[in-house]
Amino acid sequence: MSNLFSKVLLVVGVWMMALEIGQSQNRYLVYFKDKAGTSYSTANPQHYLSARAIARRQRQHIAVSERDFPPNASYIQSIKNLGATVLYKTRWLNGVLVETNSATLSQILALPFVKGIEGNGDIRNARVSAENRSNNKTDKWGTTTTEGYGFSENQVKMLCADSMHSAGYRGEGMLIGVLDGGFQNANLHPSLQPLFNENRVLSTFDFVDNETDVYDDHSHGTNVLSCMASYMPDTLIGTAYKASYVLLRTEDDATETKIEEAYWVFGAEYADSLGVDVINSSLGYSEFDNPAQNYTYSQMNGDVALSTRGADLAAQVGILVVVSAGNSGNSPWQYITAPADGDSVLAVGAVNPAGIRTSFSSIGPSADGRVKPDVAAQGSFVVVATPSGSYAYSQGTSFAAPLLAGMAAGFWQAHPNLTNVQVMNYLKQSGTQAQSPDYLLGYGIPNFKKADALASECTTQKCVPVTARIVK
């Protein structure tokens, strides 16, 4: 166990609570009106944030605020006293995920400190049977096709990440949180052995199954992680193969319900508490098992979807949030999916090995007219690690995002005094379409060498102010 992990376990325990989960009742995300009477203060953030999380805020001139406080403990106890099970709690959204029946929910809603619940019922969307599920959903993961800096040369060099590595920036000292659907056998794959042998996986948690083991579920997270963390010379080298990682399962592949967005927020808060610098999330939400719960395009405005709100809040505390734009380009939906619509996240579209947009890559703009996706990276014929211990060519914006996230981590390593906003802006300015961004690839394919030159030549007049950050 690393020293960092052991030091933050107590802090994480302040905000995260996972108890035995029953099967017969509904789940509700309950919001509180305030944090009145809290025992926490901004003067002593070490009581609820790790030293690394505090340092990230200080480095970017971000003040610790009441939003960072855990929810009021007496409020939580009052809900427990009614017989509800509290599964998780959220600092940023000020609430708890509970499991209870409708009668107890009515009692909870009558409590004077309760503001309401997310949506109008069970956040799992009153799960519907398979035969009644929406049949126009696009592939949520992208696809893995054939087996197969060797093979990964093109995907790395497209971003000039090879030059970044040659300059000595391989992610050392950076902490990347990966929110995904499972990391099946990632701990056993040959290309990821340096990561595990050097104890650079600092924490894991499965929010779906309420356990720490993330290595026995879906393979998607393994594919994604390998784009950043693999180191197998002449075969597969990731863009941030010397970074440290936090692996979090927030996605349930068996279903598509809004509770997964709640897990996403819990995962982002967990990552924040550990002090991550970058979050990569190759997940997207627009259509659900129950079509009545689907988002509309007009709701892709950066303010509606639960995961989008969580992503923007993560950005507000100084985390660089990198997300996949979505694989809906060929579907009736066509547009980006949440949380890619967030105004504070870097949404990544997909290009082929020649740098040409793939047809499946979701398009913009956001519903309120902002350029989306923001940037692009290789998203077809991407070499990834597989749970079998082998390699495959895969496609999807799911793999474009981590390639870019790893490069962004190395760029930030090279320029540690930048804010997350400045990092995003330099990556955009280095893009192949920086002079004429569009709704297909945004600012285009970022280039480490160009971004590095822009940041290195920066003067007080040219730079984004060091205090620049997302404010809402």
C-alpha cells in the first residue's frame, strides 16, 4: 500500500459511505437544502480533503468552500432513523443516495432540511424488461475487433506524445482518475505490469457492487487504461505510462439507468478527495433502458444532466476532466452525450489513423451553441490491451479520450503552474483546427510540441490569467 493511499483512506471515509445494499427497495438521490450546523470549516480542510487535494486547489488559487464540506451528519442520521439505508453521500450536490420504500420516502421528503430528489422517482428508472427497452441505442462502448511504440506508434505520434516522452514527460507525479465500467484482468496484463509492480495504482473502488475489486467486471476500462498506462516496448506504449492511477467502476454494463450518473458523481468526488489531477471518463449518457427517462438534445446544454453537473463541479476544484464525445455520429441521436456537453470539460472526438473524422464520432454543437467536441484524437484502429493478456485494434471515442488525457497529463507535468483552464486552452490552441473550429472535430487534433511552445513562450499579456478558473 502506498503512503499516499494510506494517508487518504481516512479522508475518503469522511464523505463516502457504502453499506449493505438490499434488493427489494428503490433508490433515490435525496438533496439537502443546506449544510447548516456543520462541524467542518474552510480553515481546516485536512479534515475532509487529502493533502494532495488541498495542494491542487492552492496551486490554482481555488479557495476551499462550503461545497467541499460533507453533508450534515445529523441530517443523514435523521434519514437513517426513519429506516432508510444510506448508500453514498455527495459533498458537491449536498445529498445522499438512499435505498428505501415509497412510504419512507414520503417521510424523508417531509423532513424540513430535505430539498427534494433527483427526477421524480427511483433513480434506477423503474427498470424495464429487456424486451421493452429502447431499441435505438447506439453502442455505449465502441467496438473491439481484431487481435493482434510498435503497433501504438500512430496513435501516440498523432498527438506528438512521443516528443513529450523524449523530453522526459511521461506522467511522473501526475495522478489520473479513470471512471469506467470495469478493469477486467488489468492487474494481470503484461503491458500493465510496470504500473502494478511500481504500486502506481493508488486506489480502486466499485460503486456499482460496493467493493474495492474492480478487476472482475467489464473489459472496457482495461482497454481505456492501456491507452494511457501500458508500457510494452515495440507493442503498446501509453501516453502517460509513468503516471499514477485511481481506478473507479461507475458504470453497470448490464443496464443503462440514471443511477450510473449518480455513481459517476460519487466517483468524481472520490477522485477529488484523493487529489487527482486529471479525470478520464469514456462514458456517455443520452438514452436509457426506460425511454421515458431519455435526455433530449435541448438538454445537452451543460446544465441539466447529472453527470454533466458533476463534471463541471470537478473542474471547479481544479481537475482537468477529459471525456469521450460519444459514438452517436451514425445514429438518429447524432450529437454529443453527457457529460461531454459540459462547458468545463474537454470532450474528445475521434479520427482515423490519417487524422480524418470517423463517421461514428458524435457531433456538436452543444444545445446552447458552444463548440463541441472540443478536440479529437485517434479513435479507430487504436491498439489496446485485452483481458486475455493480448492486444486488439479497437474503435470508439472511448479510446480517443484516454490517449488525449494521457498527453494532457504529460503537458501539465511539463507546465505545473498552469491551471486546468489554461491546460485546456493551450491544448485547443495547439489543435489542427485552432483557427477555424467546427462542430465535427472542434479545435482539431492537439499537438504537444505546439502546446508546449505556446506555454513556454507565454508572457503575462498572452497567458490566460493564473487565477482563471470555472466559476458558476
